[in-house]
Amino acid sequence: ETGVTQTPRHLVMGMTNKKSLKCEQHLGHNAMYWYKQSAKKPLELMFVYSLEERVENNSVPSRFSPECPNSSHLFLHLHTLQPEDSALYLCASSQDKRGGTGELFFGEGSRLTVL
Amino acid sequence: GENVEQHPSTLSVQEGDSAVIKCTYSDSASNYFPWYKQELGKGPQLIIDIRSNVGEKKDQRIAVTLNKTAKHFSLHITETQPEDSAVYFCAANNFNKFYFGSGTKLNVKP
């Protein structure tokens, strides 16, 4: 148990569906992240929120929409996805501080399959 | 931006042998280097890390070395056990951004 909880663990959706992934961290951290993990590729950073403000958006298509209502919760809203969006989506959190970052803790991931 | 390269992509060792995984990075501003272990169906778990003011760090059977001049760092696992079988990722951090290597699949044969 890393203190970062993701739901659902598995999701199958059609290209016209709308769904959301949820992440909750119980570590008191001030930064939260969404990563995409595809087979045989490095982890791809999608979004970063620091103190509930989005500080990073790595050219992610608009069909992915993040939301961070508070420092403990992070959502990834999905709509009109493509089959190539099938992947493991990982949430992570850290305690950012002046002069450097703290450790990055990951959740177990949400395995997304787009049909 | 930072570029992290990791080698080898797969590594097979006999139980009890040592395993070494190597990473290089490109940005001299990177100052924090964690290693993660990812088991099947789970998220990456931090196993050891090192900061740029330290050259080596050890925790039981695992150790990490850092050569800032050459911009490379390595993970060493001694006396490997079957439960060490997993995918291992290195990462480099600067300005609060993490950059990951592509992973090494370690198989420890009993």
C-alpha cells in the first residue's frame, strides 16, 4: 500500500463513451501527476498539479481532461478516446519543496482498454 | 529537456548471481535519481534513490552508484532471488520534473 489509491483498476470503454479515472492520495503531498504507461515505452508524463494548480500539460490531446479539486484528489476525464489510448494510467504524488522534490509515489494504475 | 537511457532492456540471471542495470542522463542539472520496481499488475514502487551530493547508497542487497561527471548511475542487486523478478525503471529529476528510462525486465531463474 503506497498511500495512493486509483479507481477503477480496470476499465473497458467504447470510443464514444465518457468515463473518469479517480486518484486519491493519503500522504499529505502537494503535487499530483498522471502518467501513461504503454508497452515498451518510457513512462509518459501527462499532467502535473502542484498546490491544485496545473503546472504541466505535455501536449496531451483534449480528449483527456484532468481535474484537481483539492490536494488529495485527482481525476482524469476521458471522452471519445481512440484504441491507441489503451494503456495503464498511473497516478502519482510527491511533496515538492524549494530546492528539489521529494519521493514520487505511484498508485497501482487503471488499465484502460478502448474498443 | 532531459533524456534518460536505460540498459539492458532485458536481463536474465541465475538465482544468487548479481544484476546490474545502467542509466545515463543528459542534463547536468538533474539532482535526484530514484529507482522503481514494477511487478506484474502493480504500480512502480520506489526501492532506492540517490541525490547528486552522494556517490553511492546501499540498502541491504541493493545499491545505487552515481557518477555525475559521466552522467550515469547504476542499480546493483546482489544475491538475486526469484522475487526480484520484475521490471525496473530509473529516473532523473530536475526542477521537480521526473524523466524515466524505458525499463529493464529482470528475470531471476531459480
